[in-house]
Amino acid sequence: MATTECVEDVDVYVLEVPLERAYWMATEAYTTATEIFLILKTAGGLTGYGVAHGNPVSAIASVLTQTLIPAVLGADIWTASDVWDRMFATTYAISTESVAGQPHFGARRRFETMAGIAALDIALWDVRAKAVGLPLYRFLGSDVSAIPTYASGGYYPSSDQNELGIDELVDEVGSYINQGFSVVKVKAGRDVAGDIQRIGAVRKTFPDVGILVDANGGWSLRSAIRAGQELSRFNIGWLEEPLRWYYVEDDLATVASSTGVPVAAGEQEMHRWACARLVNHGRIRHMQFDCTRAGGITEWLEVATYAAIRGVGLAPHHDPQIHGHLLARYDDGMCESFPNAKRDPIWADFYDERPQISAGMLHLTDAPGLGVELNPRFLQRYGTKANT
């Protein structure tokens, strides 16, 4: 039986790794790999690791150090629901903090808070599994250690809408196939005709590969419908985030019903209530809620359970070393991975030990908790401690 363990200390690091080139999506570029990395220590000497993503990372670190960490210091690691509820309550409970301007216009920093909760919650799950000597997937009740994984990439070469980079794209997809992947994801969301050329070239060159298409919220409703109808002839696995940020769930349902292409979404949602609306009204077929962006593992499990009982597949965004453990509980899921080390140097170089990917499968180990160990040189070079 587990004994009481209390949170004694938490260190917060901001990781920032400049990339060699800009990786362009529909409307913006990825130029720096960033991450909040958290090291939680218990009074009994256990250590748990947590991760958060989002921008600005400095604001997430501030919420962690000023609000969330004080709320969990001294807490029993086994009181999972109580600790999570205590952190979540900071987004709506009575506050005595003085703010300039209209308080209800962003003063609560809800996005940053949900990202901060993610980091702490992940660290708490990691340390709980370590306390009983089990890998997280087994602690969660699964004996599945190999998870289907796809290669994510296919970025645009520049901000120039006329520069399609088709030859480079085909070469990139070929490199992923050579690594053993059978499913790849390619960017879209700009000019529909150009996107059809790009994805058509991939399908022509690789007739048997599974193709996923990610528009990163780039299209209007009309363009998304047109794109989905034309892409359907390439037998794509899903159309991800086809619509700009201001459209609602019913518009996603319109895209799905007008194209017959499965729609994927959810990586930008902050909580289970928004994800339930995507499932109920958006007609999505793949839920992409990211436990490192919002709410952590506790919230992800709530989202996943609801999606699963409604027949919606699970395809969480990013961080396979975390999401792989969670997907092990379900029989309809797939991890995202970024096998290009230049695009994701944190995955490639931050860990001395982590799950490995081969033949399109993520292989979890028997190491306790998340099964990762840090590269201290990487942390020293790219990490800045936020609570010094």
C-alpha cells in the first residue's frame, strides 16, 4: 500500500532552442523549440517530471511560480482530484489580486494557468507511478507497451504562398518511410490549389502511405469545404483543424458532412467541456487534446473517456513520451512524433533515456513513471530556471 508522500519542492525551467530554419505552417512559422520543464520533489526523495507548452512561456512560468506551486506545496501526491481541483479553482475562485483595467478581460490568465496545471499534474502522475515502481502505462492499468505512431512534418519552405517546395516535401516524406513510418502528416491551409498540388504529389509518389493533412486553422469555411472535397480523392486519413479560430463547432460539422473526410481537432482546447462540444457538435472523428497544453493527464483522461464512449478516436498532439502511456489504455489511438531532429531538438536531445520509435511504433519501457531521464548538459545549455 502506498504511503503518504508530500510535495516538498518544485523547480521550473524554461527551455528555448533556436532552430536552424523556420518551419512554416498556414499562417505562421515555428522558429524556436520552447517548453516549460518542471522537476517536482517529494519529502521522501522522489522526483517527478512535468512538461507544458504554450506561449508566452515566460507567462506560464510566472503563473506556476506565483500561483500554482504555492497551492500544491505540502500536498499529498495521492490526493489527485483534490490537488487538481485546487489548481483549477484559481481560474474562477475569489481573487484579491489587484489588476489594472477590466479584470474579466484576461486578468485570470486562464490559458497560462491551464498550461501550468498541465506541467504540475504530469509531474504528479510521474511521481505516483515511481512511488509504486511501475511505468505510467501500467500504473494506469494497461499492459500495452507499443503504440502506433505517425511522422509529423511537411512544412512549407517559406512565407511565400507561391513556393510549394514539392520536391523537398516528397524527399522528406520518403525519409520518414525509410525510417519505418507508414503514416505521415503534411501541412496545408494556404491556397487550396497549391495544397492540392503538394498533397497530390505525395500520394502519386507514395500510393500506399497513410496521409494526414493539417491546415492549422488556415481556411475559411468555403475554402475548407473545397479543399476537403478535392483532398478526398487522395484517400487522406483526416483533415486537421481546417477552419480559422473564429468558426464554431457547427462549422466543423459542416466541413465533415460536406466533404466526407474525417475531421480532427482539439489540440488548442483548454478543458473537457470544450472537447465535449467538439465531439457532440463538431462531428470530429479524432480528438487531439494535448495534456501538455492544458490540464495535464487528469484532464486528458476525462476527455479521452468521453471521446471513446462516443466512438471518437484519440490522436493527442505532440509529446509521445507522455501521450504514449495514456493511449496504452485505449484501442483506437495514435501518437504524433516529429522524427526530424532539426524540427524537434527537444525530443531528439533532451533525454538520455526515453521511449524509442521503430517501424512506426512507440515502444514504452518498464522504467518507472514516464520512463525518461534528462540530459543535464542540454538543460544547462538551453534551460533558464524560473524560480531562482
